[in-house]
Amino acid sequence: MSHQSKRQKTTHIHVPRRPKFMGKELLAAELLLIIFELAIADCASSPEELCLLPYTLSHVCRKWRDIVNAAPILWTNIVFSLHKPIDLEVMSPRRIRSGAFKSNRSGLKLAKHALRRSGDHQRLRVIVEPLQDRDRDRRSVDEMTRLYKFFRLLKPSLHRVKTLQITVNDSFTGAWLAGHVTKLGPLPGLKTLSLRCGDPFNVATCQWWTGERLVDPPPPPGRLMSTPLLTHLTLSVTHFFTVDLLALETLQGLESLTLTEYSLLMQERHNPIPLLKNLQLLPVLKHLELDGLLENDPADEIEGLLQEDAEGLAKLSLESLTFQRMSGSFMEFFLKWIFAPSLTTVALKHANYSRDTVIAVAGLNSERFPQMHTFHISDSCYSIFQESLAHLSWVKTMSILRINKCTCRRRHRSIHDTDIFVPALERVWDVSEQWHCPQLVDLTIEVHGGYHAHELRACIRDRKERAMKRNCYQPPAIIQRLTVTDCECHEPLPDEYRESMARYCPDFQGPRRKFKVQLSHREDETTWHYHAPIGGWQVSDGI
């Protein structure tokens, strides 16, 4: 008996039991579909990864594949890249000249599959990415061929498109696209339209060195297609439409307008009057961004044109206004001839230093902008920020990002011509104290090194002590919210300043602590700190 039981114990094979909570269906199909929708909606990856995400989910298991293939809402992101990399070591010249390569059949196949899976869904998001090729002739032919093939594929589904974003890098392709867009039928469901054209390889500058004469084609005469529900519009005006041909009177529901490379014509580049006349036709326009060409526009010529064409102030319903790569004289006279009672935010990006730019910032403190309280400046010359501080008495929210050096293409002189960037958020006079930005309560700033962090902490501490002092004449406001970010050119924010800033500011948000291993992609440590100490303070030597 004992021998038999012993034999049974040695020959018994243990089969592990599945836990009771491990059922056949862990999550219902409806719940998985909701999770997939949230994953695609919150995906912050590149457009190509966003397009490939449904394919990735469908390869996990058979159940997920059935759910993904049966859900049209997961296939609404149609991404087609005009760029197909060329590996000269692997590809033969015959393959590069083949029709399959020129039309990018692999990308067209993915787009066709996504369009078929989307069914009759009415919220398609179409994104076309540009071709990155330094060969101008090959770039022009390949971009136009692939874009033409893609439009033939997309034409039956144009009525279902909600967002259309097309970016090309060739001027001839942009001119062809402008003529093709004008021939499209009405798009009743389109709400966001973006047509951009640029030259990232700076061919216009290279032709001066090579001696070649490359003339960009003029934009063809035409108007936008019928889009009654359009709310967001981005146009590269240089390569697509002139200001007079925008036909903005048909876009009564437009809320956001972005004009890149504002105009190629000299008269329109100098004179903002044609643009102001068109903007008055948009009754609900809230956001305007002008991304133009940096040129030294003569102020006398602009003023003469304005006196001839101006008929009074242009009343606009703007809430935010952004100038990017615009000349100071254009900004000055544009702000001089508008009346925007709802304007609250102004942003400067990639601005060169000039007295006209400072005068334009000073003009924001006017009765024509009674609701103004937010100012953003980034990727601009630090002299603009330093000289504009004295004119920002109205600002309550301000962000200062990547303002640590002179970014101008031409040398200039100013009262703040120095190699060292100082925050200078307060200014002490001989008799009394006059504080810059006395109403400032929300500040976002990029810290450059230990000395900059020391000065910023002293500024916050002194403002708080001054505001809490009794019988103080015109005390400044206490900074209630402070957001500090690290730069790429100096050491990260030291812990001592992090703790003290959190003590002086009720709502402090600092950068994540970084270790030396995480900074290996930066330059040598000797470039992190300033070249010389200032005011007797020795600068930190990094980590």
C-alpha cells in the first residue's frame, strides 16, 4: 500500500490551476475599443508612428486584430510621407528611376488600406509630410509625382476630411498644389486647413554662391475651395495665394489664421494695409500669427504708404497675436493701425533687434488694447527683452525662453550690448525705486547657469519683501507662479536654488533633476558657465 502510494507520488504530474479571476475574457471588446481610442487620441509621437499605431495594435493577438479592423474610428489618421529615403550604397540608379519609387507605392498602399478601413467615418485627418532631398530637380519631380498620385487616391473621400495638412519643400510643387486646390469641389466637413511650402535647404542663399539663377514660380490666380465650416487656416502666402486673392469674406467662421512668408511682393511686404482690410472681413477671428521674411524695411517708405491708403483704425476681434520672423517696422505700423479691445496675448518669436521692435512693444501699452496682460518672447535677441522691460508695466503673465544671446544676422549696438545675460526684472533708481513688470504674477523663464539662477532668486525674494513692507510706495506684485526650465548651454538648476525658489513662490514648478550621464549629449562643460564672474560672484562650474 505504501509502495503504491509512493509510486503514485513520484509519477504524478502537477498541472497548475488557472486562478479564478483569469477568465477567458479579461476585458470586454467595448472597453478595449475605448482604450484604443484614448491611446490614439493622446499619442504624441510623429505622424508616421500615429498612422502605424493601429497596425501595431492589430498584431498583438487575434482578438485585438478583430477589434481594430472592425473600428473605423481607429483608422481616421491618414498620413502620407512624400519622403522616401535614398540609400545610394544599396539602391541602383535603375531602381531610383523606377515608377514604384517615384510614386512611393508603399506609402500609397498604407494610405489606401487606412481609407478602406475607415469606412464612412466623417472625421478624417489627412497629413502629408514633405520630401527631404537636397537635389532640387529630383525633389521637384518626386514631390509632384507622389502628391498627384495621393490626390487621385484621396479624391473619392474628400467629403469626409475634417483636417487637411499638406507641407511641401519645393516651390514648383507649391505652385502646382495652389492651382490644384482651387479646382477641388466643396469640402463641407473641413475645419482645419494647412498648406505650407518652404525651402529648408536655403536654395535662395545658395544661388548667390553658385551663381545659378533659380526663380520661384509666381502663385497662380485662384481662390480657396468652398469650406463653410473652416475654423483654422494656415497658408504659405508666398507660394500659394496673395493677400488680395484669399477671399476671406467667405470664411465667416474662421477663428485662427496663420500666414507664413507673408508676401513676396515688395509693396505688400512693406504695407500692412491690404492685410488689415482682409482681416476686417473676419468677425470671429481670435488668433492671428504672421510668420514672414526678416528684412530691414525702411520706416519712411512704410509711413508714406500708410498715409496714402489708411482710412482709419481697423477694429479686430483678436485675442492673441503672434509675430514670427517679422521686421520691427512692420510690427510697429501694424500695431499702430489696429484697435483690438479683446486682445490679451502678444508673442514675439525669432525677432531681430531694432529700435522699431522696441517701439512696437512699447505701443502695446495703449488704450487700443485695454485687456492686454500676457507677453511671450522666445528665440530672439536678448537686447529686445532688456530694452522692452521698461515698457511692460501692464504684463501679468510672461514667458522668456531661449533668450541668452544675440541671434541677429547683422551686428548692432544697444545699451545692453554685453556677452552676459542678466534677468534684470527690477531696476533701482537714484532717488526712488521703479520696478519692471510691477503687475507680474506668473513667470515662465529659462535659467542659464548659476549666476542667472542667483539673480532670479534675488528678484523673487526682493519683490516679495518689498510687497509685504508697510508704507511702501507702489509696491510690486508677488510672483505667485514660477515655472523654471533648464537650458542646453549651461549647467542644470542647482538644488539650493530650487528649494529657495519654492520657498519664496507659492506655486513653483522646476525642471527635473538631471544627472551627469544625462548631459552627455551637450557640449564640453567649459562652455556651460560664463566667461568671467560678474559683480564679485563666482559662477558655478557645473555638476
